[in-house]
Amino acid sequence: MLNEYLNAQVTSSMLARNSSAEPRVPVQYVHRRQTDKFFDLPAHLRQRIPPSIANLLQQNGPLKARVSYDQKTGNVIAKIVKARVADLHIHMAHMPLDCRISVNIEWDWDGPAQEIEQNQIPNKDRQPDRNKDRLSYTHGFYQIDLTQVTRENPGPQGQAGAPSKEHELEIELESRVLYEHGHLLMKGEPNRYADLVDGLIDNVRVLARRCPQPTM
């Protein structure tokens, strides 16, 4: 249902751009299929992580890196070390979805993916791979991702178990713009910081209203 609504917004924005009607911010669409693999980082690689990220990760468990691969070509499309700063949980009364706002720091690994893969700690079980079928919609400073995640679960005696599927809805606000306007706010200069945050919450509300009510 959400992808039908968002696809309609893509079409509507294209029609408005090609007509004499009032212009609107275009909604762009990308369909990606990728596999995320997670690796523990040995000590000699951890030293390269910026201290701000390393300190957060040490508080939340072992240091891990995520390498993402294009499922069709096998090419590496991302090498990321991610640390969570804080979460804010919002209960949305009378709506089918609640909301979690997460603030994270992501650092692009500064070397080849091979050094992460080859330095995997021996005899260390990795977090299961995540196969993602993702629809991404970009609208101004916001990106909306609809993702079906398939995870291979381990079975008895090390055998492969039945895969599980999850559906995720994520809305991201471009961090660079938020950072810039946050600094303007701190300096008392004209800024759009509140508007950017309001836009994020408005996107959450609109999409939550479009979700079907859960069946009992």
C-alpha cells in the first residue's frame, strides 16, 4: 500500500514538472537489491576508527563493520562503521504505526573491503547476512526507504534454518543540511532547522496514516 502511494507521488511530481501547473519538488525513485554482511573488527583495524565512533561502539558491544554488495554484480557499494548515539520512541495514538527516531554516526571505511573480510576473527560466528530488496524515494532533503529484509537463520547443528522476512519503513533527513542549519541556530543566525525537523515528522505522520490498520 505504501509503495502504491509513493509511486503515485513520483508520477504526480513528473506530470507537474512537465506541465504548466504549479511546480513541485520532484519525487525520485530507485529500486536496489543488496546483501549486507557484518564483520567483527580485530584490534589492529579498530585503531583506524575515529575516537568519537569507537567510544560509542565500545559502550554498545563489539566493534563491527558492514559491507554491502550489489546482488546482481557482486560489487561493493558501501563499507560502513555505524554507531548509534540515541533513540527517541514516539507512540502515535490512533495510528497503525509507532515511531523510533534514531541519531547515528556513520563512517565510510577508508580502505578496501577485502581487509575487513580477510581479517574476520577465526572461528567467530558472524551476524546473519541481510538480503535487502529496497525501494528508495527521494523528496528534497528526505529519503523514504521501503525494504523487505530476508535473513538466513541458523538451524540445528549448524545447518541452515528457515529464512525470516521483515518489512522496514525508514525516513532519513539529509544530515549535512541538518548539521549546517543546527550550527546557524546555535550562532543565532537565520536558519531552517525547525522546518527541517517538522518536515521529517510530517513525513512520518503522512505515511503512518497511509498504513492499513493491523488485523486482529
